[in-house]
Amino acid sequence: MALLETCNLQAFYGDFQALYGIDTRLEAGETIAIIGANGAGKSTFLKAVAGLVRRPAASVLFDRQPIGALSAADVVKLGIALVPEGRRLFPSLSVEENLLIGGHGRKLGGPWTLDRVYSLFPILKERRSQAAPTLSGGQQQMAAIGRALMSNPRVLLCDEISLGLAPIIIADIYATLPRIKAEGTSVVLVEQDIAQAIKVSDRVYCFQEGRLSLVGRPRELTREQIHDAYFGS
Amino acid sequence: MRAMKDGRPASGQMFSVATSGGGSRAALAAAAAILIMLAALPAFAARNLIQDLIFLFYMLALAQCWNLLAGFSGLISVGQQAFVGLGGYMLFALTLFAGLDPLLAIPLAGVVCATFALPTALIVFRLRGAYFAIGTWVVAEVYRLVFAQFKGLGGGTGTSLAPSVTSTVFGIEWVKALFDVRTPAARDIISYWGALVLMAGTLVFVYAVLRSRRGLALGAIRDQEAAAAGLGVDIYRTKRAVYVAAAAMTGMIGALIYLQKARISPDAAFSVLDWTAYVIFIVVIGGIGTMEGPVIGAIIFYLLQRYLADFGAWYLILLGTLAIAVMLFAPRGLWGFVAERFRVTLFPTRRRLVIGADEVKGG
Amino acid sequence: MTGALDAVIQGVLLGGLYALFAAGLSLIFGVMRLVNLAHGDLIVLAAFVILVVAEKLGLDPFAAVLVAAPILFAIGFVLQHVLLNRTLGRDLLPPLLVTFGLSIIIQNGLLQLFSADSERLRSGAIETASIALGGGIAIGVVPLLTLLSAVAVIVILNLIFYRTPLGRAFRATSDDPEVAQLMGIDHNRIFATAMGLAFVVIAIAALYLGLRANFDPTIGPARLLYAFEAVIIGGLGSFWGTLAGGIVLGLAQTIGARIDPEWQILSGHLAFLAVLAIRPRGLFPRALD
């Protein structure tokens, strides 16, 4: 039974339609990856699930309940947290305050506490009282992930967490994914870095101009199929 | 007008940027005809109507100046009463002390206002957005308090224009002979023509500015300062030029208003309610950022003022409520509402992209 | 010499009142980037609320403000939730014009309800009580309480902003309202809470406005200008800055009034313009706004 499902998901920015009927599904314990070129609608997809973009009420199901009519603030309380593209830490808050505010409206009990997040990303503990903008890019990404975990999500939506980071830092961050999954969190990754995404995911969805162009298990997909789905054939 | 389906032109089509369509040339001709009719109106209209129209014309002219600032340039001022009052006081000073003819004093008041607007801009332009608004208000208060100190102009209680000044205004004998009227009526007719000229002049000026290269720059500033900077538009100088020009026009209108009223006091001349709140009401109700909106707004305001002003506080509560309702539910005003529904523009100031034979709205 | 010292002391005390005016304005701008043109009229409105509560319940104004504060909190919360939240966005014009319209509605509504007569909050002997400092200088008890209250309000606001989850939510929402929603923060509610809090500060400001001098429905806009000047002189983004700005403004007005009583207000405005000309970001800038 799917934990999170989208059925014929459409999304609009004013008059501009960004998504045309996207069907996806995420089983409990899974990691799925969304890939595609710039402007394919990947970020919009995550924002639509998280409630930042208006979408039809029945087009997003969480635990088989429609959540498309809920605000972003209510979606996170149900257990879906978004790590937004570009980290977007709160610049006037310290690192620790950024983490604490992640648990602001938390209704759910669960594994993630400040101490657990610090043990996942020890560097953040050292930098806890610094202002968020003083962190390096990789540390900011860790803080953004930690901030999302503080709401004890059952689904973690990650938007381009490797963007602009050095390969060694990317590897560090991806190395924490198994520990996050071990706490019972399922993950949706939006990634430019296809190789990285495919390595860790159970299923891959490829978007092209707001439409789903390919779905499959990583092992079953050929390079040509992905290339065609990515750039159009 | 045929809208293109997907907004993407087929290759090989010609692009051009146009501001006027066929309908607007007819509108221009109609505007000229109305102007000529209005100029001839004193020949048959009653004095009451002439006085009402003076009020309508100068409120419209003030509204169009504010519209140029706030609607087209993003300079939201709540201190334009500074220049109405300064212009009014300059008229009094130039006629009472320098013995100038009032009709000559009006343009000079405009020059003085422009001169004062430059250093004023230097200071208030250090404030951004909403703070700019309150900053202009502080400056208007400074002007008011300073003029209250000039004992020669009546200090805090104000002063009147000597009848010898108003009844010897240039051309008054000619008007008296032409229309066979007494001095007070002739004075009104001259003020009427003055108001008509200033109103028409303001409309033409704002229209010309908006259709000029600078006008294009203004659109960019209003929409996004960063984008305008990217286009190489010198935002600061363009804004300052608009601010100074609006001050000069507002000052001339203020001079005319106080020629007509023939009595001035600091509290009335620098009134935020009379010269800014009402003016904002006119622009917002009619439709900010359009040429047509203030015209409609001024007519509505004139009717409300005429029939409801006796209700005093309730009337002002109504105006405030109407303005809030329009801002919330029809932010582009009555004209914006009409224009959207029927797709008309009489005085097109927004540029549209013209592709081949097809026209699409520029975004 | 005594005269100059007295002017400085009275100016500093007057600055306390202006700091109270400014703190509410600064709080609202800090959280939701809203510049409230009705701020002065709201202070006058609050003074009338305290007056009515004091008269109807037979309370001293200091007790009446405790009753009025929750009422005003609720009014502020609802005003923000129902009306002002709808005006917030990229465009500056809607919030400015809606609060400007509100200012006119409040002024004329108060005129209609209470007439243009001057009113005053009465609290018996404390109104005229003063502490003699020797050398012919005395400090009024009410002005002193005003300054002490301003300090207390600023300390409490700083505690709320920097030491509580609510303050954290205020600052986060101010930084990035969209991401704040992702934290489970209902930004409309946070803004409404901030406005409610600002109304409590407004109630305290109104108490001292009404105790120190007469008030009538038309004096609101001038209080808005003093509040605004104090915020800008002090530098945006800090509550302590509003106290400094209030004191500079109070000093300028008091010293101007000693030269010529008619120059009191003008001196304050000129001091503001001078600061703007010399240090456009205020005397004690904090945030990079």
C-alpha cells in the first residue's frame, strides 16, 4: 500500500501550467528519485506535494487520505517535510534555532531530537550558536536536512541537495540517507545528478516538460531510455 | 484583435512595439473636441457649474500628477500637499509682494516648486518604499510649520488675496466685455480656463512622458527595480526627474487653487486630507496606473463630494471604506475592471508586442 | 545651565513616550514588513478605549489599561487576520493605502463617537506628582514612569523575540514566509499575533499619551510621524534603536521649544531630516534592510 501517491497531479502558476497529470507512488521505506532537465517540473512537483503550489484536492494522497486541499503548514504536521532547493535557512536565526524551528508545529512523536540531529551531523553541534549564513554550503545543506527531520517526517522531500557542492561533500550527505531511512522515513529525491540519484533509489521517475516520460527500477533502465526520457527523442 | 494561441511566434515573423491601436486615434480626436467644447462652455454655463468644474479640473490634474508618481513610477507619496501649499503661498507672495500678475505667478510658482523639490528629493529619496511615503509627509509638515512662521503671509492664521489683485488679473476686462458679466464671474471664468489648461496640460504631459523612452524606463522601475537596473536604466535620476516634474505641476495647480480661493492658511494649504487623501481616493477608485482611471475617479469623487459632503465624518468614513474595498476586491479600480472586461484602452500607455499581423499583449 | 540641564532631562523623558509610539511600529515592520499609516490613530483609539473602560468600570487608568489590553490584542489580531493579511505581497501600494484609509476611518469614527473635544485620562495626584532633584530641577512622576515603561517594553519585546519559540517564529517568518510555512508555521496567524502584540504596546503608549496631555481624535497622524521619526533616527531593526531615536527626537523638540514654543514640532522634524541627510541608515543601524 502506497504511503504517498499522486494521481493525475496538475499544477499551475497563474495561467501557466507546470505539471500535466503526474502519477507517482512511494511505498513506506522506499526512496524514489525524480530526474529531468531544468524546467521539467521537478521542483514544482515537490512544492505541490508539500502544499506550496495550489493543486486539486484529490490529486495527492497520503496514507490514502486526500491532502491536496491542505496548506503547507498543515501538510508538514501530517508528516511530510520538504528540504527546499537552495537550502533556504533562516538567515537571522542561529544554526540551533534553525533546527528548533523545524520542530515548531510538531504534533508527531518520533525519533528525531536536537541531539539525534547533532549526532547525524556533528559539525552542526560545533556551529550551533553561529548565524546560519556563516556556514559553508555543505553545512547549510546539512542544517536544512536536519531542520526538516526535526518535524519527524514520514516522508522527506529533498530538492537538489547536491546542487553546488563538492563531490566529497555530496558523498558525506548521501552517506547519511541510510541512517535517515533506518528511522522509518521514506525519501523523495529530486536530483540533477542522475548517477547519484539512481544509485540510492528504488524507483526512478523522469519528467519532461511537466509530463512523466519514464518510470522504472534503476537496474531495468538503459542509458538510452534515460537519455531519451530526459531530452526527448 | 486576435490573440495568439500559444504566444510563440512562428519563425520569420516581424516584431514591432506599438502603443496605439486604431481606437485610440479616434479617442484623441474626441478628446480634442471635448477640450474645445469645454473652452467655449462659459458662454452658456451658469456660474455654479463653472465653479464646480474648476474644482473637478484641479482635482483631476492633481490626481494625474499623483498617478504619475505612484501608479507609473512606484513613488508613493503622501506629501504632495507640500507642493500644493508651496504653490499657493508662492502665488500670494509673488502677487502681494512683487506685484506680479497672478497668471504670471502661476508658472513661476511651478518653477519655485521644482527648485524646492530638488533638495527635498535628495533627502526623501534616502527612504525606500513605504518609508518614502511617510518621509514625504514629514517634509510637507515642515513646509506647513515654516509657512506658519511667516508673519507677512499671516502666520498660522493665514491671509487673503487683496481684491485689487484678483480683479485686475490679465484679460479680465476682455472677459467682462465678451460674456457681459461682472468682475467676480469674470474672475471665475479666467480661473476656469486656467484650470482647464492645467488639467489638459497635465494629461498631455503625463501621456507624453509615458510614451517616451523615459516612460518605458518608468514601467521597468515600477515592475522591478533590479530588472530596470539590469537594463541600464538610471533609476535614481529618472525617479528624481519625475518627482521634480510632478512637484512643478502640483505647484502650479496649487497656485491656481489659491487664486480661486483667494484665501490661504497653512492648515488648509498643506492639508493631507484635501490634497493627498482625496487625490489618492480618486486615483485608486478610478484605476491606478492608467490614464483613464483618474478621469473616472475624479468624476465619481466630484459627485460624492457634491451630494454627500454634508454628512461630514460619515462621508469621510464612506470614502475610506470605499477605497479599502476597491484596493482589496478590484485593485485596478473601476477603469481596470472595465478595461479587463471589454478589452479597451483609450490612451494606451502600455506597450504591446506586435507580431506580424497578430497582436498579443506584451507581458 | 540649570535650564539646559532641565531641557535635557525633560527631553529624555519625552523620548520615552516616543519610544513607546515607535516600538509598536517597529515590531509590525520587523515581522511583516508592513508600514502602518494608521499607527498614530490606533494609539488615539486605544486612549479612547482606556478612557471608556476607566469611566464605565470606575477604574484608575493604570487598572483600565489591564482590561483594555486584551481587548486591543483581540482587535489587532482580527484586524490583521481579516483585513491586513490580504494586502501583504510584493506590491507596496495595497498595505499603504488600506492603512491610510483605515486612518481616515478611525479618525472620523472617533469624531462621530466622542466629538472633537479634548479628553484626558485622570489618575489623581500622580498626574502632578514630581520628584525634586535639587537646583530647581524636578522630574514628573508620570514622565518618569513613561520612560521606565518604554525600557520595560523594549526588554520584554527583546525577550519575546530572542528567547521564545514565538519570537523564533516571528523572525523566521520575517526572513522567509514561504519556508516558514514548511516548518508548520501558519504565517497569517503569526502576523495576526504580532499585530495583537503591537496593539498591547499601543495600549501602553496610549495610557501615557492620555496621562501626560490632552488628546482628541485628530492628533493621530502627528503621533505616526513621531513614531516613524524615532524608528528611522534609531536605525531599523532594533528595539533599543527606537528608544535612542525617541530620545533624540524628544531632546530636539524640548530644546526647540525652549528657544521658541512654536518651534517644538518643527525642531523634531528638522532633527529627523538632518539625521536622514547625514546618516541615512540611522544612528544605530542593525539589520541590513
